[in-house]
Amino acid sequence: MKYNKTYQIAFAALFAALSYAVFTFVQIKIPIGADMTSIHLGNAVVVLAALVLGGPLGGLAGAVGLSIGDVMDPVYLPIAPKTFLCKMLIGLIAGFIAHKLGNIGSSNDRRHILVWVSLAAFASLLFNAVADPVIGYYYKLMILGRPAASLAIRFNFLSSGINAIISMIVSVFVYMGLYPALRRQGGYLNPAT
């Protein structure tokens, strides 16, 4: 069964709202001088959206939700463009690995799906754990200068690593919990499957 575009867009909006809510209301802020980093589950929602909707739409949904979260918080406002780019890339990587390489949409083997969903979550969140602090460093270097950027990068690597580990566990468990319901509905929301 193929889902129509309205259904897909509605789910993308739901994932965008969920990523915003999880980032905004379920986070631990860590101040670093005049800057801020946080431990949050927003990345888990981006991975989950990419697994359910496919990489492009799921990545876009998560990127929009987390970027809105940045825009609504004055501390994170300057890094909203960086957030959009990094979160979009998380979705594209997770969707590509799960749907294009692992072909989870057409498999009935639960173990096969678990392996590819885990690989997709691991690779996309590992990318983010490295790219987010590095891109953030150069971005903050342009905006805030070298002392602030140098101080922030150490803490950002730590918080991004913690976020990656927690988000991988949560996204895989939640997706595997949703898997039976997705199967009963006759397919995935990903238009490519």
C-alpha cells in the first residue's frame, strides 16, 4: 500500500513537532561561558523520522523541528543554520543506509531489519558526533572568535558523543517497537519502498 503525499507530509509535520518538543522540553543545558550545549533526544527523533519516512523527508522534518527549537531559544539562535545542515545530514545518512543499502522496507526478517536500523542509527549519529562540533567550531569562530570557539569545541564533542549514544539506543528501540504496527498498516511511509 502506497501512502499519499498528504499523509507523508502530515507525518513529517508530526516528526518536526516531536523533534522540537523533545529538544525544547527534554534537555539538560550545559553552559560554556557565554555559549551553551545540551544533552537531548532530538537526534533520536531525526533518525526515527528517517527510518519511517525515508532520508530526505525524515531528515527535513527533524532539521526543521530542531532548527525551530534553536530559533525559539535566544542562546541557540546563532547556530540554527548549522543545526539545520547537521540534522538534515543525519536523516539523509540514516535513510540511505536503512532503505537503500539495507532495504528494510521490503524485508520481513526482523533480525535483518534490526541490524540495518542499528547500522543506520550508528553511522548517522557517529557522523553527527564529529561533524556537529567541527562545523560548530568554524561557525563560532566566525561569529564569536577563537577563544569562545576553542572553549566550546571540547564540551561539544563530549555532549555530541553522549547524545549519539543515547539517541542510537532510543531510536533503535522505538523503531523496532513501531515495526509491527508499520507492517500491519501494509507498508512504510517511505515513498521509495
